[in-house]
Amino acid sequence: MDKVRRKLRPEQQQALRVLAHHVVTQLELRRHARELTEVNKSHEQLEAELGRAKAEIEQLRNELARFQAASFPVKPKLVTASAPVSRV
């Protein structure tokens, strides 16, 4: 290994700056790719959970409709008063 300090020429300094910029860019790209993968995984999990919730809602609606049909085979007729109700 060379232990003598040397001075870099301007073009070598520029090459090192370009290389440093490239390394930082690559590291940032890897970090963004990792974050994107995590977000996509989370999104897929939420989509699955939403699908299960929608299926459960549909099941509950069907059960409610069956219950209402069994409890009220004929729709109740709404009774309205044509004359004011008098107090006793």
C-alpha cells in the first residue's frame, strides 16, 4: 500500500465526485425499491382485508334480509291519522 500523500488532479477529483453521486443515487434507489415493496405488500394485505370485510357485510345483509322476511312475511302497512288525535 502506498503511504505517500498525493494530490489528485482536477479530473480525478471530478471523477470521484461523479462516482460518489452515483453511489448515493444507487443507495437511494435501493431504499426506494425496498419501501415500494413494503407499501405494495401492505396494500395487498389491506385489499385482502377489505375483501373479507365486504364479504362479511354481504353475509350480514343476507342474514338481515332472511330475518326480516321471516319476521314480517308481509310488509307492515303504515297507518296514518287523517284527523288530529284528541287528548283525553
